[in-house]
Amino acid sequence: FGLTSRLLRQPPPNERIGYWHNCQLVLRTLQGLCWGSIAILFHGHGPDFINDILILMVLIAVSSAGIVNTAPSYRTSVGFSAGVLILPICYYFWLGDAIYFKLASGATILLLAQFQFGWDAYRQFLEGVQQLVLNRRMSRQLEQRNRELDELNRQLSVLATHDKLTGLYNRHFMVDQLQQQRELFQRYGNVCSIVLLDIDHFKQVNDRHGHAVGDQVLVAFS
């Protein structure tokens, strides 16, 4: 658990993911074997099978709970589940008694069922991750689309209020501004001035040099 927490806080580079995955698999399998060894260490000698049955039930519960924790890796799930139950299964088969043979057979069936449950949990986890990645990708696409729309709206706003040739505010914008200033003057009495500029003999520029040169003069003057 400490290793998993550290890797979650500081994810390894891509080329090291396989190595740490194998380390996690080995550690989980050893952890499962430690759990499974309880069936051998605490095996009760004699006709009383209750203790062994209780131990086996605990091991089955531990193995089942491990399916959720190891869902991101099916190999790790198999390693942990097999590590928990393989020792009791082999040991009970080795004892050879009828009741232990039944316990070992039942534990084997449950282990196979856990393999299937582990696969289902892994598939559900994988689908959830894929959906999360898809949602984030769509979110980034929507953010990009919104930025493009904002930029387009800004460009449309500039086109709607500016003259295309000179880049100055156009007549429509100026009329709106004059109307606002007039309303402010009527309400507050603020001083408002209007400056009018004219290019002398501009018609002669167009007549003598052409409208293209006249446009250049307007741009330079602006």
C-alpha cells in the first residue's frame, strides 16, 4: 500500500511503468501467500474441522476483498487471489481426508469464480478510465472551441465597429458614441467637444494619382 501511494503521488515515467507493475505483482502475490500460510500454521490436528473452516472462510473473504483493490491490474488480482488460496487448496488436497478434499474442491471453484470476478472488475475499471479519458478529451475540445468562438466574436466586434481601410472606428460606432455623450451632457451637463478634421484638396489627390494612392493617404493620415 505504501508503494502504491508513493506511485500515485509521483507517477513513474512511461518506460518504468512495466517495471513497477511487475514489482506490484510480486508484492501482491507474496502478500497473498502470507495470508494463505495461515491455513497451514493454524491447522488444527484432530477431528475438529471448525477451526480450519473458519480460517478458510476468512481467507476467501480476504481474497474477495482484494479484487476491488487490484482491479486496475488483472495480473495482480490473479496473483493475490491465487496467493491467498493456493496454499490452503494444496495443503488440504495433501491431507487426503474426505472433508479436506471437499474444502479444497470448494476453494478451487471459488478461486476460479474470483478469477472471473477479477476480470469483470478489471474490464469495468478499464472502461471507466477510457470514459474518463474521453470526457477529458471532449472537455479540452470544447474549451478549444470556446476559445475559437471568443476570438471569432472579438473579430466580428472589431469588424462591426471599425473601418476596414483605415482601422479607425466607423460611422455607426461614432454615431452611437455621440448619442451617449449627448445623453450624458443632458443629464449631468458634462463638457463635450467634437473635433472635425479635413484633408485639404483630397479630391485632387484622387484625380491626379488615382484612388489607390488616395487610400494610402487616408491610411497614413489615420
